[in-house]
Amino acid sequence: MITKESKRRTLLLDHDLTKDHDTFDENFSIEAEIEIKMFSNNRRVESKQSQHQKAVFTNNDTCHKVRLMKWDVLRRRFSADEEVKIELNFRITKLSGVVAKKTLDFGESKKKCSDVTLLVGEEKFYLSKLTLSYQSSYFESMFLGNFAEADKSEVTLQDIDPQEFQKFLEVLHGGKALDDDYFVAILCLVDMFDASIARKQCEDYLMEKSKKSLREKLELAVQYKMENVKAKCLSDMKTADDIRSVVPEKLEKLDPSLMPAILQKALNLLK
């Protein structure tokens, strides 16, 4: 909803966060950075003051007013029937009081079926060495190679978030854990533990189901060397707006491997 307030146009973000598939306690807090882009007749028109903003959502305040530009500036820049497009890039920077729902249980109830316990933070995961080894070359080396962990019944994994590891395990064990909220965290662990089957699942999800922006998908494809995803993203760039959406304001931040393909796309549009 766009409203006029204190001689400034504002965009009201209103979202019932608690209806999503995560569990929120009464003191949850979500902090985010918002990048605002406004286009009219293929030119950028937003003010520098409103381009980057921060938002905080809590149980008592699930709305945030995004400042666009002063009303008198808006009236001067645009005619009455001129179309203005607004693009918001919303990046969550901090979560607290949010606990992901578990679709598979790796807790105490699975102890009898396990031959190894992985300690992540303060949480214990009861698992099978053979299952982990089949899914991950990292665990294959750890449990079936000449490492001390091969003979241990409990192994500690350092510097890993238990909730993110829970989601990673759900993917390894065939659960439907992939979603845009935890995707990057899961992909990071898939890469860390060299889980090839789960990696293919991540690639398919990113190409077919993810609602992430074209720019986000392309950045992840480059960072994690997902060539199929990279090719799909480049193929989906069909308009000038598509090209504009993936090119950062500072061109030096664009990955060099993308430059030739994006330039070719731009040149094709000029023909």
C-alpha cells in the first residue's frame, strides 16, 4: 500500500510473519535491509536518501513504512499518468526467537537405530554412519577412512548452527526441507560436506521452485559453481529490465565470468 504521510510518499510493508512455516516465540525479532529502486521510462528515479533502509519486525509490529520520496518531488518528476515501477530487495540480516519446524526427527527416539551421535552446539543428532557416508564424501572419509572418528560413537562438529544442520540432515534423508528461508544455509552445508545428491536437489529447487530474484540466483550459481543454474539464469534474461536487475550499481562487483554473457544479451536487445 502506498500512502501520503508528512508530505512524503511511503510504501507500507505488512506481512503476517507468524503464519509462515517457522515457529515464532513471543519475543521474536527480524531485522532486514531494504534496497529500493524506482524506474520510469527505463531510468532510475529514486532519491539517494531513500535507496537503502532498515526494517525491524516484531510480534507487536509486523508493519514497516518504506520511505520513497517527498510528495512535491514526486509531483515535479512525473506526469499524472506516468507509470512508475518500484523494486524492493529485502535481505534478512538477523533473526531471533525463530525456531524452524522439524519435518524429520534425529533426536533421542532414534538412538537405538543409530551408530553415531553428532554433537552440534548443544544439540545431539543420532544418525547412521553408512547413510551419512553414502550421501557425503566428507562423512565417507571421516567414518570409513583412516580417521579417529571412524571408531568413535560421538563426534563434535564445530561452528555449525543446530537448526541449519537439522535442515541439512532433512534434505539428506529425503525430507522436504528446501525453502527460500533456509536455502542458502543448506547450500552452504551441502558444499561444506560435499553432498552431491543434495547438491543436485538444491540446483533443481533453485531453478524450478525458488522465488529468489534472478540476481540472487545468479550470485549463488557463481559462488557455488552451479553451471546449470547459471545457464538457466542467463537464459531467463530476456529484457532490459532483466539485465538491469542482475547488474550491480558498481560494475566492479560483477563477477568477471558473467560479463561476456550479459554484454552479449544487452547487444542482442539493440539489434
